[in-house]
Amino acid sequence: MTASLDKSAAADGFRTRWRRELAPLDGMVLTAAANPAADDLDDLLCLFHDLGCEADAAGDPEVAARAREVQDVLLDEGLSAGVDRILDATDWILHRLAPARATGAPGAASDRTFDIDLRSLDPETLRDFLEEADELLPEAEARLLALEQAPNEPSSLHAAFRAFHTLKGVAGFAGLAPVQALAHAAEHHLDRARRGEIVLTGDELNPALAATDALKRLVADVVLGLRGDGWLHVPGEVPTLAACLAPPAPTGGLVMLARGKERRRDAAIPATASAPIAAPPRAVQREAVRVSADRLDLLVDTIGELVITEAMIRRHFAPQQLPVEQQRNLERLGKLGRELQRIGLDVRLVPVRPVFQKMTRLVRDLAQKSGRDVELRTSGEETELDRSVVDLLTDPLIHLLRNAVDHGIEPDPATRVASGKPARATIGLRAYHEGGSIVLEVEDDGRGLDRAAILDKAIRRGLLPPGAQPATHEIHDLIFLPGFSTATQVTEVSGRGVGLDVVRRNLEELRGGMEIASEPGRGCRFRFRLPLTLAVIDGLLLGVGAETYIVPTLAVLRIVRPEPADIVRPFDADELLRLDGELIPLLRLRERFGIGAAVAGPARPVVLVIEGDGCRIGLVADELFGQQQVVIKGFDRPAGGVPGIAGGTILADGNVALILDAPGLVRSVRAHGERARAIPAGA
Amino acid sequence: METLARNTTVAAPGRYLGFRLGGETYGLDIGVVQEISGMLPVTRVPGAPTHVRGVVNLRGRVVPVVDLRSLFGMEAVPESRRTCLVVCRIETVAGTVVAAAVVDEVTDVLTIDVATTAPPADGATGSCVASLAQLGDRVVILLDAVRVFIGADGPGGTA
């Protein structure tokens, strides 16, 4: 009894282990066949010899026979000529070794392009895999990048190794052979560093990073496959994926080579190799609880409702109508509601660390590509922001960092040394809190903005009159103008200006502001300020006719109640407000929103000067009711997507008020103004 | 998965929420109906299509309201005690859309045999009609919720 149990356990162990050993073989055989090296052949021979022996021992003579057949093919025909037969045999063996539940997909197993029927896999394990991969890959990448600063530093090295190892485990568990193979190869590469065979920096680090990227793509493909037709398609790319791991040495097919050698060591310790695979969830225990974003949003929404209901009750009763005790309870209810709201918003905050990690990688790649020696120094990764803000932050940062590396930093280190700066350039990326908002800074120690070149370009493009002497900050603002970015000459002469209008646009979406400080020859600093959250804003309540609208307070520069004489209407153009010697186009909200004269407007309406896209306009409203914090609620089609409306919010009386989209309104006025001006200009 | 199953029942002999607009009976697949609500104060959205009456506060959520009378070119009538909102939840590839329709009166839940339905005559009431069903001596106009609430050009456009 005991003996037969032992035997079946041994057979299981044999099957599991060899499934893992052979899974990556397809890609490796193909790589080796395309790039034959004598070592590869030896390694393959060893591999199949071992398989044959172990299959005999495990009581599977058919597998043993197939393994010997492969050895014969290798010896008689060589790798290149026999590749098809080797792959066929491997497929057959893999299929044979597959656990019972996988037998439903023999077609998948025999398909050489590594296509996997995701529906045949256990959905639970697959979900676990995706969740793990989501954390492990950024972790691995961050650790690898840390290694560049401190080559072969043990804690980072081990952490990166562990990340790949765990990923390999969960991928194998889920039945995703290509992921498993790649993770294994990366793990092996790191293992060589652990043993001191290589130093992980520069060219030796690249394969590991490339593997991380390839793994990310594979994981993304799994997600796409799950959403789509249920298949993971890896069409013929796996050999190159495997090849991406090979250091750029003249020994093609190096993965195969390395792998075969490593296998011989692994074979001796199968038990330790498989143990961590069974326990990946425990290996990555965290103190945090994973909650789906939807449920979090629902929580915050429900809290918002509670607060509004409380406000409605309060409006209904004058406090003195109620007994003292009830007054106190109501007071307490209100306080608890506000507290809950604060906590709810807090819960949605996440650290900017993942974004910063991404940027570290980006700068490294950019620097390498452009041949500059750049170090990115980050600080304040712990700074927390609303999830939605973090998502929108990535693009502007990429643009700014790309600009800093490509244009800000001197291409030639000698120039830097000559001007008394260290040869290695530094780019700082910082996040910190300041007065209720978050500040992000991108600072480089490069050339700084070339004001003369920018001014020259602006004048030649007709953006400024000849001989204009704008203030420094006005010159800096020019680089954010759409179209200025494509001005190649400025880019060549002074740098900056590639896609910076996109940065501004994104920041406006985030309701943030930006400042530039630049010192020629010393460097340049972009500093932007963002609200803590996009879910709650400070808004000014405006009365327009009988309706109430909200303007985000951050967008408002000034509020004035001008004398009628200060409003001028040039022939055939928009009304303008004369304010401190400046003429500001006016947008009458009554007209814009089609509010008739049924409710008479006041004789002296209120004007809010708002800014967007670097331009100012004045919004004309009837009345200003005051300022309050509002929770932004988007709404869908069919009412959504209307220009000039950013969303809605629920007021204390339970009614919905619309929130105005300041940049959108500015753009519409500007477009209108440009059309009006175009006529005299063309005539 | 659950929602997929729900939406595929549209063509099967199904249950529809019946409601009245003027003299006609209409039906919306019960699978997309989230709830029926009494009339709520509507905030107009300037610039939205004319058949969109505005948005309402549905328990803390801002929900667009479609005026079916306006959509079908019928004359407006004053609200009565029976006027109400049929709130629908439509799952699309791009996400979930929650929107409501103003109806004169909700009647009952109709069980309709798919064999009794016929496609609408060309051009009848625009493209929002999925089919016409015979129920006893009544003709029920079954609406295509996606076209009513999202439009022919698919989902998108959020504020």
C-alpha cells in the first residue's frame, strides 16, 4: 500500500518537474536551430537523456522511448534538420505529462506558436497569476533599476530574483508556459549575478529589463485574450522573446545554453525548486487589503449621499424646533458624515511610487538611447494622490522627462565639464505636499531654456509683434502653445517644445497649475501643483437666471463687478472687459446656456475671470452665491460630453448643479474670436 | 458573465416592462430596467440633444433623463401623478451606462412570445424600435434600450 502510494507520488513529481523543464523548450529549440552552437546540442542531448532515464524509473516507457528518439534525431540529423521532429516529440511528451484537466486542449499543446486556450485553464489560478504579476513585475523592474545604481547589491538582487521566481511559480501553476519560460530565463540570468558570474549593470542588466518588458507584454496579452476570444496568442514571437534575454554577445541561442547548464544543477534539488511554487500567495503577504476600485467608488458615493441626506434633514427643521438632545444628535450626525467623507477620500489615495518607478526606467532607456549620462534622483515617492490623478500624471511626466533628457541635458559631457558641472547630468523628480495640494517637480541641470531663440521664433511665427519685449515668464509660457512644439528650429537651437502643449492640456484636466524656472546654462525646473483629489473640488456657486452652476475655484483668477462703461463691444466682435489696461473677452452665460429674459438679469452682473490654455476670459453671471466643496459626479450619454460642462454635483437641497469646464469654455471663446478675427485679416 | 447572459435574453421570449406614452404601449426589456422612480427635479443640461431633458439626482448618482415624447416627436404633456422615470442600466463594452426615461405611466410587466413579434416598418419612429409585438388585441412597441439611451453611434461621451 505504502509502496504503491510512494510510486504514484514519485510519478506525479516526475510529471510535474518535467512539464516545467520542457515547457520552455519550443522557443529555445527554435532559437538554437536558427543559431546553432555546439553547446546547445550537448545540452539538449543531456536533457533528453535524463528524461529518458527518469521516465523509465517513473514507469513510463513510452515517454522514455520518445526521449531516446529525440536523442537519435539530434545525433543523426542535427538540430537544424531535425527541429520539426524534435518539436513534435516534445509536444507529444508534454501532452502526455499534462495533468488530466489539460487533456481537453491537445490542439493547443501541439501548436508550435505557443497559443494557449485560456478558458481551459483554472480561472481562479489565472486571476491569482494576474494579480501577482501586477505586483511582481513592477517590483522586479524597480529592483533591477536599483541594481544599476548599486551593481549586485544583495538585497535588491535577491528581491528581483524572488519576484521572477514567484512569477515563474504562479505562471506554471496557471499553465502559462511562455510566461513561465521567460520568467525562468530571467531568474536564471539573475542567478548568475547572485553567483558572481556577471555584474548586473549596463549590458548585463539589459536582458533582465527586456525580459521584464516582454513579460509585461505577455501578461497584457493574457488580459486581452481573456477579454477577447479566450486565447493567448504568442505568434512565433517566443523565440525572439527568449532571444531578448541573451546578452549581446556573439553566442546566439544563449538562453538555451545557459538553461541547459542550469538544469543540471536544478535536477539535483527538485524538491526545493518546487516547494516555493506551491506557496506563492504566502510569500507575498502584505498588510494591505485589496479592494476593487468600483467598490471603493461605491463607498465614497454612498457616503456622499449620507452627507446630502443629512443636509436635507437640517434644511427641513430649524434647529430651535427640535429638542436640545435631537439638535445635538443632528449635529453629531453631520460631523460623522463629514468625517466619513474625509476617510472615504483618504482611502482612494495611492502613493506616486509606481509612476516614479516607471519614470526611472524611462530616463534610463532615454539616456542610453541618446548616449547621455543621466541620473534620475527621485524623492517623495510616498506622497499620496487620488488614484485618478495618478493615472493622468504619467503622460505629462513622460513628456517633461523626455524633454529634459533629449534637449535640456547637453549632448556632450565635455560641454558640461567646461561650464563647471559634473559630467554626469542629474534630473530630479520630486513630489511633496504644499498647502492642501501636491507639488511635483522635474528639474534638470542642463542648458536651461534659450529665451532669445524662443522669442525669435515666436516673432517670426507672428505670435508676437516684432520688437516685443515680453517678461521672462511670458517667454517661458510660449513653449506651451500648441504648434510651437513642431517648430523644429527651436527644438534644435534651444531644445524644449516637444509636446509641451499636451502637458498643459493634461494638467488642465487635472485642474493643476504650472510654473517654469530656468537659468541659462544652469538648468530648468518645471513645477506643477495638483489638487489632492479629482473627486472633490472647491467650487463657486453661480446664479444664472433661475439656474445654479459651479465654477472650480482654482480656475478663477479674479471676481469683479465692473462698471457698465468698462464693457466694450467692438463692431462685429465679442464683448470685451477692460480690466487694468487689459482687454478680456466676455462670455455671457445667459446667452451661452440659452436662458431667456424671463428672469430679468441684474443691472450689474458679476464677472469671473478664468484662465485656461494660457488665455483669459470673463464669465458673466447674474449672482455669486458663495463657495463650497462639491463632490464631482460624472454622467454618461446621452447627456454627457457636452462642451463646456465638466460634470455635475449634488447640492444641499438635493438638486443637481452642473460644473463648468473652464478650459473648454476658454477654448470655445477663443475659437469663436479667431473666426471673427479671420475675416478682417483675410479681407 | 452575468450581464452577458442577461443581455442575450433580449431576443428570447421575454419579459418586458410595459409603459404608456400617449395612447401607445411600449416595452423595455426587463433585463435592462434597474428600477422605477417617481419623477425627480430635473436639471437642464444646456447643449445636450433636445430629447435629453437633463440630469437628476438618483440617490446620489447623477443620471441623465431622456424625454421619450420628445424623442418620438410627440407633443409635450404636463406631468401627472403617474409620470415616472424608468431607470435603465445598460452594460456595454465601454462600461455601464445608467440613464432614465420619462414615461406617462408604467403599466405592467408583459410576457411576450418572440413568435408574435415583427420588425418595425422602415423608418417607423426612427431606429429606437426593436420590434412590434402582438399581445392580445394590443400592439406593443418594444424599444432598443441601447439606441434610446446611448444612440446609434455607440457608447462614449461622458461628462
